[in-house]
Amino acid sequence: MYLLDTNTASYLCKKNHPLHEKVRARTILYPAPEVCITAITEAELRFGLEWKPVAKAVRATVLAFLATVRILPFDSNAAAAYATLRTKLNAKGINLGAFDLLIAAQAYALNATLVSHDEGFARIKANLHVEDWTQA
């Protein structure tokens, strides 16, 4: 299973973004149910639509993406994984943004590969499978 981080999902929704084609090419290699997002990413995408006036140009694409992608709820298993992962990272002096840590915890709970272009996740690779589909 591949859990797309918000930046990766964003690249899929922005057809004129320079990284769109690289991410799309990787996404179509896998059956649709294997590529998913967390409800945290959905919240961030929806916030982007509300917050940024320029996002209105991609509103239809984002909503179509959300209507077709598998969205996983943040559940009790993810909450337990969050506690475990945050404890491990705190012990190593590693801090992540709140939403990034929640998304990472969900991937950790599912033993899924987190797909992200965010360099912050590279600091926690020992605890999580991370891939960057923007790379060749």
C-alpha cells in the first residue's frame, strides 16, 4: 500500500506542475486501491482550496481526485502508532510538523510506504518506509 503525502497528492492535482507527470507515471503503475491518502491529507487539500484564492483554478481537479482516491480514516490504530512513533522520534531529538507526524503515523500503523517529496520524512526513514516519486 502507498500512502500519498499532501505534497504528492498536490502534484497529481496540479496538471501544470513540473512534477505532475513524474508522480502520475508512478501512480498508474499500481491498482487504485493500493494508492491512497489519509483523511489528514484530505483536510489539508480542502484547506488549500478554501485558503488560497488561486486554488479555485484547481478546485474541480482536487474534488475529482478526492472523489476517486481511497481515503483512509485516522483511527485508533493510527493513534497508537502516533504515540509509538512520536516517542521514538522524541527520544532521538527529531521533530516533525503535527500533520506530517499524523500522516507518518498512519503509514506506520498500516505498514504502508509513505510517498512524499518532503525532506523532513528522510529523518525518520529508520522507522518508516518512505519513497519520493518525484525522483527518477
